[in-house]
Amino acid sequence: MREFNLSLLGKWCWRLLGEKEELWYRVLKTRYGEVGGRIKEGGNDASLWWRMICHVREGVGSGVGNWFEDNTRRVVGNGKNTLFLTDNWLGRVPLKLQFSCLYELSAHKECSVADMARLGWDEGGTAWGWRRRLMAWEEESVRECSVLLSNVILQENIQDQWRWVLDPIHGYSVRGTYRYLSSAAEPMVTSDFGDVWHKLFPVKVSIFVWRLLQDRIPTKANLVRRHVLQPNDNLCAAGCDSVETTDHLFLQCNTFRNVWYYLIGHWLGISFVLPGCIKEFYLQSLQETCHLATAETVGKGLKSRWYRS
């Protein structure tokens, strides 16, 4: 049932890409706003239906990673309806992820592919507009991007379109997506991790924890797997010469694990041993929290009975 519901929600995500002139899309755009060709999430004021669609679109709570975005590609014809930096049209990831520093400095974040080509995206072309002067290493990134664009040829008489990787001919289908999700779903016990979405937790905290448990945060190992970084750029930021995976960054690295020992051991006064993976650490922390909450409840009860007597 869970995979079927995700497949139905994915259909709405697919329609969001190709039906931007429809009335229902314009209503959502007016209600929540639009940035980079995508309707914004809307925060806590958004409806439950819209929040669920945004979760599917962002790969939150799906059990198989960011399955919708990973299986969506933009096929460029004339480039008039494709955003140069934010749409996934060149390679496996959008240019804003592959060249994140250039995206932050760009003065034309919502420029189309056609406009960029017309202005000239060669090195030194007028298409490149920056909010400040580039450093030497940033200029090197511009050259790398220009090399990727050198073989791109726009076709004036062909419209841009979206392609569903799982079925490039017929496009998105609920049946095909259901089969994909059913076969690729990661084994995760919902009851063990349901507390992530507790109503008292800030939404951004819940989303980060869920991404952490699903190994969807941008560690260097994940960025290499998504072809954002080169294969030899996967070492830990702390300089310990180990691959920067999620488990290593948060639990195994000698530099960062001291943060946990200070927060939990020194600040909370709890004796513990760090496990080897994030999911075990989450369950262990949840168990310790339950013990603390139970002890506090019992203590309040005994104190109340003592006062009454």
C-alpha cells in the first residue's frame, strides 16, 4: 500500500513538470510561490497533500532514496523551456549541483538554455554574469562547464520535453513506478523510525534526520556516486584519509566523533559507546531518551506522592 500511494503521488510530481499552464498549477503557484521553475514547499502552512507531494519530489520518506528526481531527465530541443542551471538536462545532475559555487555567484539563476546559448556560453561569453569577480579556481570551473557545453547543439524546431527513465517511450505510469518501488524498496522498519516525524520536532530537523537515515545527505562519497565530484575527491574533510561516508563523518572520524562524546557524555551525563552505523546510533539514542523520560516521569510521580503525604 505504501509503494502504491507513493506511485500516485509521483504522478502529481510528473504532472507538475509538464502541465505548468493548467489552472491547477497556476493556483498552486499563486498559493505557494515559485523559485527556479519549482513550486515552493510552503512550510507548515502548506496542506498535508502538498507536503506529501513535496516529500516525494525531494526524496524524503520514500525508502528508496530520491527515486523521482533520479529517474527524471530533461531532453532539450530548442532550449526555450529548460532552465540552464536548475533543470537536469546535461549529465546526471543539474548544473547547480555539479558547479554549486558558480550557481551561488550567478546573476542569471533562472535563465533558459536558449537564452544562454544566444548570449554565448563559451569562456568569456556574455551569458556568464557574476555578482562579484571570480577567483582563479572559480574561473577554472567556468572553463570546465564550457567544455561540457561545447558539444551541445539546439534544435530550433523541436520542443523541450521531460523523459521518464524507467519508461522513456510511454512516460510515467503508476503501474511501472509501483513495480519499481516494490522491487527496490530498502528494508527499513517504519515503526522504528516513525518518531522522526513527531509533531513537536521542527520540520527541517525531521527532514535532515530522515535524509541521514536514508544516506541521502551530500557526503563526498554520495557526491562521487552522483558524478558531482571526481572519484579521487571522496576523502574526509577532516583530513583523516578515509572515505567520507555518512557513518564515517558522524560516528567514525576521530575529529567529529568527539562532538558526540561532549554533547552526550559531558553535557547530558550519559555513558555510552558509539555504534558503527547511523541507524544503530539513532535507535540507541531513542532508547536512552525513553529511559530518561521514564525516569523523569517516575521521579515526578514520587515527588507528588511525597508532598501529598
